[in-house]
Amino acid sequence: MSATVYLETFGCQMNVADSERADVRLRAAGFDLTSSPETADVVIFNTCSVRERAAHKVFTRIGEVRRRRIGSEPIVGVMGCVAQLEGASIFDGSPSVSVVAGTRATDRLPQLISRALDGERRVIDLDERAAGEAWDLPATARTSKYVAFVPIIEGCNKFCTYCIVPYSRGREKSREPSDIIAEIHELHRHGHHEIHLIGQNVNSYRPKTESGLERTKGATPFCRLLRAVAATGMERIKFTTSFPRDFHRDIVAAIDEHENLCEWIHLPAQSGSDRVLRAMRRGHTASDYLKRIDAVRSARRKLSITSDIIVGFPGETTADFRETLRLIEEVGGYDGLYIFKYSERPNTPAASLMDDVTLEEKSARFMELETTQRSFQRKIYERYVGREVRVLVEGTSSKFPSDMTGHSTCHKVVNFRGTELMLGKVVNVRISVAKRNSLYGEVISAP
Ligand code: 5AD
Ligand code: SF4
């Protein structure tokens, strides 16, 4: 009988994409994937290290899974960012772990697991991807049958001083445009209506060859890719994350030209204080950021804007924090804002700075920012009442089984009365109620 593998994913969409890829490679090698950690022969965690709490979570989960075991002890593996960063020290800290697979070892996971099943105690692979490794995945292997993540660039060269990603995921590597386009065609044929082009910084997309891309004068490779992806006929195209310094007006021009490029931009500001932005080495000032926002606002359609902010970066004074509040006011509030308390990550440049903002102060700033954002967000959401949005139906609402849920083209969660027959379809919904983080409405036209 072949061994069964349980794979659990933490963190960002890149990890979700990597787990899909691991899943495909494991099945191809003859493993059976299971949803039961209590009985699986092999339990693998795909981990996140962006903040300290996320990085610790895996070790709590290993303990939980082992306590709930029905059968014998499983082979436990740690893959992804924590594996890449902590390497062999994981074996010392957690003796039940016998496989450590870094962020580029995904395709070798079957061999690594087989070695552990054969009795090897410490199997580790922190190497680069092998030459010629294909990134493509069959449409059938996606976590969601309706929305697919398509990685276009892996890693990051920005080295923002607080961030662990350039260390956990290495230098930027862009996928070839012809591979990306072929994958999207396949997803389209298979009935996916929405794709997200993903990367830590999609704007610095720079493939080795530009086959499949039009040579438009002045446009960045990312913009040329956007246009080529739009031409595949995929109904809904979203992309994340954009980096303010590399976010140019030609992206807005591409969105203006193509209806299927959706009305949503995720443009993290991180701070509104120029002093803090410099210490973060973000390469933009508050005023540069606001210029990008102006460009987004000048689009033909109204685009939603979401952002990330870090509060309590080392040395952030009350005055710096006020600047961040002011930035939010000047933006006019976001359609969604992810706020994080600064978390020191080992060996990042910011880790050598004195983290002089107390946890109480970080929490107070977090709450004040959240209150400010929430009052803007309420007004932004209320403006949708009476309007129609196009929603891709992705599932049944977790709270009300008679309601269905999905996302609008402006990337808002929309709930409405419906049935499972609507799954995977695009419907028009007229909004009747604005909730705190979602919209509610009635379907006015179903296919
Ligand atoms: N502490 C807190 N937040 C962080 N982020 C990245 N690194 C850290 C850190 N060390 C946040 C940033 C980024 C988001 C994905 O996570 O806001 O945009
Ligand atoms: Fe981290 Fe900055 Fe790269 Fe984003 S752009 S992944 S915040 S280093």
C-alpha cells in the first residue's frame, strides 16, 4: 500500500501555490493525499515566517497533531519559509521532525519523504530549484475550482529592512511569459473564471525571454504581461502584490484598456512617515505614494485600493505615527487595510535597531489606525448599496447555509441568497446591505 500524506499550509498565496505543486508531485510519485492528520503516514507543514507568531505556529501544530494521533507516530516534515531559514536546527528543537525542505525543494519532496520512510532520520534540502523545473500545474490540481493562483515571480530583491522574504525565498526569479500564458489558457479551458497573478513584487517581473509578449514602447515587462494575459480571454484577472516604487501609470493604462483586468490594486504603504520609510528602505516617500494613488484614482473605472501598514517599527515616534494616520486620511481610507505590529525577524537589517516601541504602544497605535480605517471603510462600503456588482460564486457562506459567497471584481466579499447550482458561475448582485467587511445583496441575473 502506498503511503498517505497530509499537507497543511500556512501563510501567503505563494505558499498555497507551492502546496498545490507539492500535491501534484506527490501524487505523480504514487503517494495518496489525505485530509486526516490523525492517520496519515506523513504529515507535512508548509510554513510562514513573515512574523514571529506565524513562525511559531508550526511548532504548536506539530504538538497538537502528535497528541491527537490514532495510529503510530507519523513522519513529520517542515517545508517552506521556516524550513529554509532554520534549516537543521529544526531537528534539534523538534526531534519528531525528520524532513526539512526549503522553499525551492518542492519538486524533490517525494524523494525526501521516501528517504525518511526508508528510515533516514534527518533528511534536509535547502537547495535551489533544479534547472529546467517546470512551474506549471494542471488546472485540476488547484485548491479552488474557481479561482487559481498563478505565480509569475518568485523571491524578492527589495530587502525592506524589516522583511524576511528575501532570505526565505531568495532572489527574484521570473517565469517565462509563454509558460504563464499557456497555463492561463489551460485554466480557461478548464472553466476557471478568475486568476490571480502572484508574486512578492509583481511589478519587477523580468523574464529572460519575452516570447509571447508584445514589444510595446515604454511599457514595463509586467505591463506587457498584463496585456498578454488579458488577451487570453480569461474573464477576471487580478494581481498582487504591487510595490509602490515600481508601480507605474502604464499599469492603470492597461486596466483602462482591458475590461477583464479587475478593479483592485493592493499597494502596501507600510508607513506614512518619510523618516520611517527611509529606515524601512522602501524607496518611496509618502508623497511618492500619494502620486501612485492619484494615478490609480485617474483610472476610467473606479479601482479598489487595499494596503498593508506596519505600526511600531523601531524608532517610530508618536509624530511618525500621526503621519501614517495622515496618509490614510489623504488616501481617503482604503477598501481594506491589513495592519501589523512590527515583529523583529532574525538577521534582517532592522533586527539590529533598538525596538524601542513598547508592546502597549504598538497595540494602541494598531487600534487607533484600525478605528480610523474602519470609519472610512464603512463609508466606502455604504456607497455600494443600491449598486450592482459582478460576483464569482465560490462557496456556501460559513454562517448561513442558505447563502452563497464570492468576490466582486473589486475584490469585496459578497454574500447573497442562492444555491450550490450557482457555484463557479458569475452572477450580478444588487447590494442591499453594507457589513463591516462584506456586502450583502440579491442576485438579479443568474446564468
Ligand atoms: N513585522 C510586521 N509586519 C511585517 N510584514 C512583513 N514583515 C513584517 C515584520 N517583520 C508585513 C508587511 C507586508 C505584509 C505581507 O507583512 O506589511 O506587506
Ligand atoms: Fe518584503 Fe519588501 Fe520584498 Fe515585500 S518588497 S517581500 S516587504 S522585502
